[in-house]
Amino acid sequence: MTLQQARGTFDVDLQPGATELGGAVGRFDLTKTYSGDLEGDGAGIMLSAGNAQEGSAGYVALETVTGILNGRAGGFALQQFGVMDGGDHSLTYVVVPGSGSGELVGITGALDLTIDDDGTHHYELDYELRNKSMTHEEAVAMRGAGAIREVPGDESPAEFT
């Protein structure tokens, strides 16, 4: 497995939704358009609590991304966890394990986000593709050798276990 990197920018649109838990949690629907090494679209949900205007709050978000990542077509999910506390902030942004599809099956990784003063969002996605997709015939041969447990039908490729 080789660590790969994708860089570029994205535009994001956040739309407030109905609050949750009696108004204690804010909800936002988000859409993104990615450019650069990742060309595609994202859609997700963000939940937040605290008082962002005073600099103390937290949020979680899940986003699905579909597009072309360094020439590979497919999709994956991103999970975010952000905290602001008295001017300090932290953000964890990871690829959800098991969420890859298409040519991105087996993707894992983390995204680093920077935001310019003008609001431009820049991403650096460090990732690996851990599973090698195989044909049905390759899967049958691997099962015979004891390397995999089961072989899916012809309509879906098997994955290493």
C-alpha cells in the first residue's frame, strides 16, 4: 500500500435545517463541489452545539463524496469532528472506513483543511487504497487457496479478507 495525496479546493454551501433535541443542537445540510485532484460533489449533514459567536462550540458532520480521485471513479464518506474553545480550535477529518465504492473500494485516509482569509477552502487528502478488487475468476482461485472466505456472485467483485 502506498500513501497517495490529492490536493485542491472546494466550494461549500451550508443551509440551516430544523434544530434537534429541543433546539440545543443546530442542524445544517451541506453541499460541496470539489476541484483539483478530486473532481466531484459532496453532500452531508452537520450537527452543532455550543455558542460559536462566543468561540466555544463543537460539531460533527458526515458527508458522502462522489467523483474522480486521481483518475479513479467512485465514492466514499468523510467524517468531521470539530471543536472551538476560547479561540483554540481543532478539526479531525477522516475517510470513513468501509465507505469506498467503485474504484475507491478500500479507501482510508485523512483530510487536512485550510481556509484562506477570502474564504477559499483548500484540501489535502492523504489516502491509501487497501483492498484490491478482483474478478470472479480470481476470487474463486483465491478461495481455493484459502485466502478468502466467500465469493460473491458474478455481479460484484470479491475483496481480500
